[in-house]
Amino acid sequence: MKRFAELIKKLDSTNKTNVKVDALASYFKEAEDPDKVWTIAILSHRRPPRPVNTTLLRSWASELSNIPLWLFEESYHIVGDLAETIALVVPSSEQHTEKSLTQFLQEILALKKKEEPEKKEYLQDNLRELNYYERFVFTKLITGGFRIGVSQKLMTRALSKATQIDEDILAYKLMGNWDPNTISFHDLVIAERAQDYLSKPYPFYLAYAVENEVSELGNVQDWSVEHKWDGIRAQLIIRDGHLFVWSRGEELVTDKYPEFHQFIDQIPNGTVIDGEILPFPNGRIGSFNDLQTRIGRKTVSKALLTKTPVVLRAYDLLEWNGKDIRQQSYDQRREILETLYKEYTTNYSNTDNLTFQLSEKMYFDSWASVEKERAKSREKHSEGLMLKRKDSPYQVGRKKGDWWKWKVDPLTIDAVLTYAMRGHGRRSNLFTDYTFALWDQEQKELVTFAKAYSGLTDAEFRQVDAWIKKNTVERFGPVRSVTPELVFEIAFEGIALSKRHKSGIATRFPRILRWRQDKKIEEANSLEDLKAMIPSKE
Amino acid sequence: MKTPLLIFNENGIYCEAADVYIDPWRKVDKAIITHGHADHNRWGHKQYITHHDNVPIIKHRLGNISVSGIAYGESFMINNVKFSLHPAGHIIGSSQVRVEHQGEVWVFTGDYKIEDDGISTPFEPVQCHTFITECTFGLPAFRWVPQKEVFSDINSWWASNQSEGKTSVLFGYTLGKAQRLLKHLDTSIGKIYTHGAVENMTNVIRPMADLPETTLITAAVSKEELKGNIVVAPPSAHGSTWIRKMVPYETASASGWMTFRGARRRRAIDKGFVLSDHCDWQGLLDAVKATGAQKIISTHGYTDIFSRYLRELGYDARTERTQYEGELNELETKKESEVDG
């Protein structure tokens, strides 16, 4: 535990990726094998089930700290993290524990089945004996994930550095269901299996946003245009009768999308497709919110599969007949992709609802007509356009020149700040989570319409935070109502009627565009103004 | 009902009987100033009264003002009201203000800390009936460790950066924290360099405190020369072009707010040392108890929480709004970087 707590402390006290990787890599070289397995499990969201609910935990911690519960709760609101609050508030101990990480986790696993008094005794005894950082880590093990800026990817990179095993191979080995309590480090990480190499993806080619006038990109005839779909970028690999789905975060997500399993029989082996996973309820593209119900799940229920099925909209082909074709031109790769698609569709009379779809490629004879197409993005449920040079190879990572994204401008409205809440993590103790309101019909009352957490600079957040602290009207736990005085321009990507919102309107990805220090609240927009933005066909 | 001895009005803390303000935030005729930080010591009053160690500090900040210096414990009368200043231990020249009139005694703390920092005159509790206290860190989550331990951490951080060929850049606000850091840095490790704002203020304080030698970073100072040494700078220097000269460097901030993991990460600082010039939770409770006061007024910080807890302990406690900025810790990265702890 001592070594693990030291590791977490090191990871937590740097913002530099390389330092994190080095700290993890040396941990993976030095720690005991069972502890390594548990560390991998914890950093890949495989923590043990929570043995105690947080209400009990809070009440036991306040008792141990000898402060009233309300004071503990207030501290929690301000600190913004339960484990950190407990670590700070519980009286300090100079002791270190000699128990290993694995021993702690086994105890925590066993704790779940115990009676409440036993749980309480176990927790209080341990909290009393651990030092500050161990207490923080111990409570984190009980309450949930470590948000310390270590992704599964970063952890995998460090493990690769420590073991000299290829990163992508490791990512594959670590996927799926394995039990940290029973598997050995050797079986999980070291043992060689031929099939590990089957899943290896290609690095994604990523586009930059168009910076200047599109006409500066040269002759429109050199460019192929597609809509930019608002889903999850993914790479589909079919090799040797196996399917692998990688997300752009280079995370293996095959199990999350069982719809694609059928491709094993429909698409020839030795094929790698680049495309977008899109939600497709009722035979049409759904909203990103629909997709979000799928992203978080490790296993997907039948009901969810029926309610929110997904499709793959393909736009590029990276491997064909087992050969890497990334150096061929975009046009050539598309041609093979389209042939593949045609063969796939021969068995179907209606191709509209198929799980494998083609992202339509368009050619234009002027930039003006490209711009006209871009204006149709909202009705086509896209975020804008992708511009790809017809003769471009498939490059590695984010490169300028051949691929550009040209998003539609967001919708905007001026709204009044009415409530504020402290942020979490990096922003705990700062009021950074805001609620915004618009005027009702008579311009008498302000009606809440959206929450936004991003868009201001750190300096602006500090300024608004200071203003909020001086202009609080009422406090409701972590939330404060403030004097309606500040106006912000709020941008959002989409808008639809909604029964779940008080305002009757839901906005997609609202964020703060800028602080309108030039505007008074009387000049803010109304709900009517917002409603007028809803596309008429809805 | 009799007017309270001290009231909070739109200008500041006011003693009607004496017609004098303490730490006013608007221009007034006569002001008693607890210490030199910008939220307590504002420009434009006709007459300033403060501890004599604070006189050169506020003159340095405010220019040519009319100011009289007083010693700790020395009492002075204004319209039959008896005033005296007592050490607050916050920074050099910082005072609590004791006000006595017709047998009633009030004390206003300004900003204060209990621990002896080795540079300010240590805090002394003053018996009173009504105690007006700041509570910047009035939350049980704040618990300081003795400064000896903190400085041992700071010095080992410096030594470890040095062994990696890096320059250490340590942030602390210009008046108070910077000199406290200078005083306790281990000069056997290397040389101490300063940012201009820190150097200027330190020169003002040198006649009153024994401080180690510092070198101002000017254009003449080379990057090579800085390597392995330590630089003391105001937080506002973080992220400025000025700091590029220190590459490769490690940054650290010394402040009470470094208690929170988020505070350090938000500022993208490599290391945070928890070192404050205010009281921690227990310090505040001890200070309140030591005054023997029954009535407690909290002015800035987590006031509502602290007052509620005091009421549960049986005190007659309430909160008054002021414009002191203890809670507005984030201002420390703005131009005047001294509102922190």
C-alpha cells in the first residue's frame, strides 16, 4: 500500500505526461505481481464493488473527526471530493501501514458481505491508522475511481515501457473480462498469444479545423467533401474470423457494440475500416445524447439495443485483403470501399437501415456550392463538413494540409447567470458550474434554460468566482443563487423541444462563448427568441 | 439600544465614538491600518495610523501619505476612546486593534496567524468582550503542519531540482510570504534570486528583519547562472514570458490553498507547499477561546460556516460583510498578489 500510495501521490502531483509514465513504469518494475495486477485493474475501471454507501461513510467520517455532520458536509462541498475531504478532516496519523495493496483490496472485497457495525469498525480503524495520502487512497479504493489524469491508455503506455511489450498488444490483453483477484501478472500481461496481434489497429488520421477562407484551399475540384458525423470515430478490424472495434481514444470497445458482430460473416477477412459509430433509433440518426446511453456501459442490455441501436457509417478503408493500403490515394481507397459496400448490400432490397452504411462523398464545382451544402448540416444531423484532398494518403495523427474539418457555426443566445456551483477536480473550490436563464414572455421572470461549465479563461473564471462570492443571495448546499446581473453569450450545437426541461427546450453542448460585460440583464434574450431557433420541421 | 462600539458601514469598520475607521475600503479622514496588504491598506485616506514597522511598507505602496507609527501595546486616545495595537503575527508590522470605551473592549484581528514565523512579531491573544476575527481558512479541512517541516520539504525540493540541473521557481506573494520564504531557505544549497516586485519589497523590509542575500534577476543574469539556484517570485509571474529565462525549471507555490489538490492542478504548478499566514481551523478556535470573548464576529473567509459552529459551541456569533478578500484566494494570480494565505 505504501508504494501504491506513493505512486498515486506522484501521479497526482504532476501535470506532465512523461513524469506520470515514468512513475508508473518504475512502479510496474518494482511492485509485487499481485499489486501490479490490482493497479492495472484500478486504472482500467475494474475497482471492487463499493462495500459501503457514501452516506454511511460520511457519517462515520464525521464521527471519527469529532465534528457535526453538517460541518463535514459543508467541507465536502468546498473540497469537492469525498476521499480528499475524509483525508483532510480525519485527525492525522504519523503511522504507515505495512499491509499490501492486494491485502487491502481483499479486505474491501470481503467487507461487502459484512454487517454494518463490522464495516464501521473496519473503516474507522483503518482511517485512524493511515497517514494523509494513504487515507486518501484507501477511501478512493472504497468510493470509486481515481481521477488523477491517468487514462487507461497512459497506464498501458507505462506498462509497455516497463515490460517492453508493444502497447497495442497490451491494450488487447487487458481488454475483456478478467478477475484481478484470480489472474496472475504473468497470465494477464506477459504470456504470448498469437491472436494478440490480430487486433492491432492503425493510428487514426485526424483533421484540423479550417482556419481561413476555404477558397484558400485551392481548386475545389481537388477536394472530396463529406458530412462530419457527430458520433464516435472508430476503426473496425476484421481479421481471421475476429472482429475488433477501436475508438479514437485507442480503446478497444468491441464488446460495447454487439451489432457489429455480424460483420464477421459479411465482410472479408483482412479488412480495416475507418468510420463513425452513430446512434440510429427508429431508422434515423439520433442525437449524441442517445449514444451516450451506450458509451458508459460495459455490457449492453437487449432493451437498450432495441431502443438505441448503432450503425457504422464508413468513410475510409485502411487495409484490404490483409494489405496496408494507406499509401494509396483517398479516391482509390474510397473506390475499394464502395465496391465492398456494394457487395455487402446485394443481399438487401432496402439499404436505408443497414448496420453498415457509407458516408456519402460529394464533389462540387465551386466553393460557394460547398458552402451551401454546409448550411444543410443541421438538417442532415451533421456537425458540418469534412474536406479531404482526393489524392491524399492516410496519414498518422493530426496533420495539416490534406484533411480539414469545417464545422457549422454554433447557435448563440444572451442569457443571465442565476445560479452557481463549485466545480470538481481541478476546479473544486471555484464557482465554475453555472446555470443560465432567459426572460419569460412578459420579461418579468427569468426561466432557467441551460447549464454550462466551460468557455471562460481561467482568469475570467476567477473573476466571476470572486463576483459570485460577493453577490450570493441564497445558499442551497453547494449551490448559490446570485443577484441577476451578469450576461453571457451561450453557444450550443443543437436545439429541440423537450418535456424534461422547465423551459421546454433542450440545447446540445451549451457552453459559454463570452462574457458580455457590455450588456445589462434587460438586454438578455427571451425564451421566445430561443424557441424561434428550433428548425421548423420539428 | 446603545450603538455598538464598532459598526460595519459602507466605508469600513467604524468607531462612531472616536470617529475613526479601521481598514476602511473607501476614502475616509482617519484610518487605523492593521497591515500592508492591499485589501486592508487602501489609498486616499487623509490620515493613517499603524504599527511603526508597517510605516515604510505602506509608504512604499501608497507614496507620500500622512502616517503616524505606533508601538505594540502603546495606547492612544481619540475622543475618549482608547486604542492600542497588538501583534497579529500575519506579516511584519501586522496588528490587531484593541478598542476600549466605557469599560467595553473590542478587538479586530485584521489577518493573523498563531504560529511564530520567525520574522513577524508573534501573535498575542488580547482579552476582550467582542472579538472580530477573520476566518479565511475557517474549515476543518485546513490543518497546518509546523513550518519547520514545510521548510524542510521546500529545501529538499530545491536540492532535488538542483541535482537534476533545474532551476527552482517558488511563488509567494510579494509582501510577507516572500520574506518568510527567504528567511528559511537553506542558502547552503545555492543562491537566491528574486523577481523585481519581491526584491523591491524585500529591500523595504531588510532594515527590520535579518534576511539572506538575494540577487535581482536582470537582463545581465544568464540562464546558466540561474541553474540549480532558487528564484522567489510573485504568483503572477507564473505563465509570464519572464519565467522563460529559468528553463529548465520546476515550479512550486507556498500557500494555505495548496491544501486542495485541485488548487495546485488548476494553476498548473508542479508542487504545492501548504504554508499560510492565516490561522488554520484549530488555530481560529484556539484564538477565539484565548480572548475570553462571548461575542464573536467573523468578517471574511468561510464566515457562515465558522459562525454556525461557534454558535453550536455556545458563543454569540455572527457574520459581517466586508470587502476584505481572504476568500478570494484566486486574486493572488492577479496583479497584486497578496490576498492569499
